[in-house]
Amino acid sequence: MELNKQSDWVARSLRSVWHPCTQMQHHETIPLIPVSRGKGAWLYDHDGHRYLDAISSWWVNLFGHANPRINAALKDQLDTLEHAMLAGFTHEPVIELSEKLSALTGHVLGHSFYASDGASAVEIALKMSFHSWRNNGHTAKQEFVCLKGSYHGETIGALAVTDVALFKDAYGPLLRASQTVMSPDARTATEGETAQDVARRAASDVERLFTERGDKIAAIIIEPLVQCATGMAMHDPLYLQLVRALCDQHNVHLILDEIAVGCGRTGTFFACEQAGVWPDFLCLSKGISGGYLPLSLVMTRDDIYQAFYSNDVTRGFLHSHSYTGNPLACRAALATLQIFEEDDVLNTNRVKAERLTQALQPLAQHEQVRNFRQRGMIWAFDAIDAPKDFSRRFFATATEHELLMRPIGATVYMMPPYILSDEEIDGLAANTLAVFNKVMAG
Ligand SMILES: Cc1ncc(COP(=O)(O)O)c(C=O)c1O
């Protein structure tokens, strides 16, 4: 039997692997693609077809697959220390990473707590917020606030502050209730309103809630600048300034979930820099390890840290994961940060972004497209009167045009790695247009 045949891998995977975020039956009609290797922005299957990873493999990959610099760092780390528990022990990669991240916030967020995936970071931020209020005597502060359309992960705690019916509804009875406020999504502007007007309107909804029950609210959690999973809903930075002020006024923590929008994705290293504010908790994951290994962390302020600092063990933050602060993952993150420095990535991205925005103009002007939008290295547009099963059909058609793209509902988006060449940028735009036309034509 030939073991490397594409169809064999597909059959074996469908028999034994339960794929994430997937109705498995759909693979009766939609192809499952077994990836044999990756290089740069490209993934290759066993038949030698290639796919431009235009969504960075679920928004994690920043500097391409099999990046030589990250590979070298990991190979070195592998021969030095692959893992050691972080309770009672520490190691160079986790120390250096914490120091570097702290410096990136001007040492405002000087304490980093580690986990593996994004949802765990959200759980940690929620628990830390609640527990720090409790340690300070504010035991009534037990509620969390999230935005309409928010997505913060799918574990039970993170799902409670997620507002996407598809992920949440089935588990409703298991979840703690949270308060939901209006999204500052600039697309909801009424006639004559600007994005800043929408931000003000959304902030006044937060003010209403904080005035009503601020004494019961521990924290509000926001994905700053772009609510990604709801369909790349973008908002004005003013919203973050206004909410930061309301949090200060009403004694409510601000949790910023930068799991998807951090690490340069929106044009600054942290999205919140564009608003000139820092949160009380900042969650980071996905791109921080360059898309190599599961790593997440929560950064927080010294006053929060001090609320746990005591001789009493029960006042400590008693949360742990086996792989907390894994040295390999931290080393991948350090290599990632080094690339940011060495390649002046934020400035280089501005040039790349300008080129892709230009190349996408035929789509921006397309008569079946509305709300073409861009922030940093995120592009999105909404299909007008999208046909049934638009997203799945787009995905399948895109693979025929050497593209990996997965629209969210009728929203087509791109979140490519930061290493696209001019040729790849132009090809991405041209192929996206071709795929869009084909799918819209049915
Ligand atoms: C904003 C945001 N928060 C949290 C998560 C959850 O991260 P993970 O899938 O690693 O649990 C995601 C994942 O897409 C996300 O986009």
C-alpha cells in the first residue's frame, strides 16, 4: 500500500481525528487537506498543491512556516532544556520573555502569568480580577461585562464572556451569566455618524451599566480595535480611551484580549497603544510564539500583583497548568520578538499593507461588496446578498486558487503572515477577486 497518498491521509484523518470547529459530516462534500509541509507563507499538500496561508493558520503565524530563525532558536533550546515545571523553578527563556514584554509596556504591565492557549489566558484574567477584588475586600464584585459579538474562547469561563450564538447557545445552561454591552463596531454608524460617534454611543452604554451596577462588576473584557471572530468588526481607538476612563471612575478592571490583535497585527505591537491606554490585564497568545507552539500569558500591573502578595497561601493566585511557561514556547517567542526588532517589522508592515490595500481596490469598489475595511495587517469586506453556504463554498473555491481562506459568515477577511513578497501580495489580491466572483456567480 502506498502510504503517502493524499486520499489515504484524508481517510485516516476522518476515521480518527475529530477536527475543531467542524461539522464532520461536511467533509463528505468539502475536501480535507492533509498538509505535508510548510515554507514561508505556503502550505503544501501530499499531491504537491500549495496554498497561500492568507489567515496565518488561525491568526498565529507571523513570520512564515519553517522560519529559519525561529527554527534555529528552537533547535538550540531543544538541546538545552525542553521543559521544567514553573512552580518552585524558573528558567532563562521565561525570565527574558517576561522582562522584554514588560519593557514593551514601559513596565506598566510588569508581571506575566503563563498558560498555553488563548482561552486559558482569558480564564486567568477573569479569575485574577475577581480574586484581586476579593483580596482587597470587594467581595461583591463578581460580574463580568463583554461586548455584543465578542469572542474570547470556548472553555466554560471564556465562553461565558463570548457572545457568538453558534459557539455559545448549546452550552447556555453550563455558563455563568455575564452582562453584554453594545459593540462599538463602526459599521453600525447611522446616517451622518462617524466611527467616533459610534464609539461615544457604545461607551455611554458602558457608562449606563457601570452606573447601575459598577459595585458588582469585577471587569469588562474587550478585544481592542478589531473584534475578530465576529467578522472583523473594527472600532475607533476613542472607545478604549472612554472605557478606560469609565473603569477608573467606577472601579472596574479593564481586560484587553489581545490574543488575536496583539503582536503587531493592528499596526502597533499592542493594539491598545493606538488609544494611548493600558489595561489592568492584557491577554496575549497566538502570534507571540510566531505560530509555533501553544503559549499564552496575562500581563498585569503591580497593584494587582500586590493584592496577592502575602504570607497567606489562600491569598495567592492558585492557578496552574502543567506546561506553564514552557521553555521551548518561550524561546520561540523570544525569537519572534527578535525578528520584530531586527527587521523593523512594524514599519515594514506599513509598506506591505499599503500595497495590499491598493491591490484590493477592485474588491473594495466591487458592486457586491460593502464595508471594505483595513487596520494594520487585517483586511475584511462583507459580501452583499451572499449565496447560501457562502463561507464553505468560498473556502473550497479558494483552495482551487492556491489560497487558504475561511470567511466568517458573509465576511471575507485576510490576516496574512508578515513576510509576503510583492508578488505574493498581488497574487493574493487577484486570486481573492477571482474566488469571490466565482462564488458570487454561484
Ligand atoms: C480574541 C480571542 N480570544 C481568545 C481566543 C481563544 O484562543 P484559543 O483558541 O487559543 O483558546 C481567540 C481564538 O481565536 C481569540 O481570537
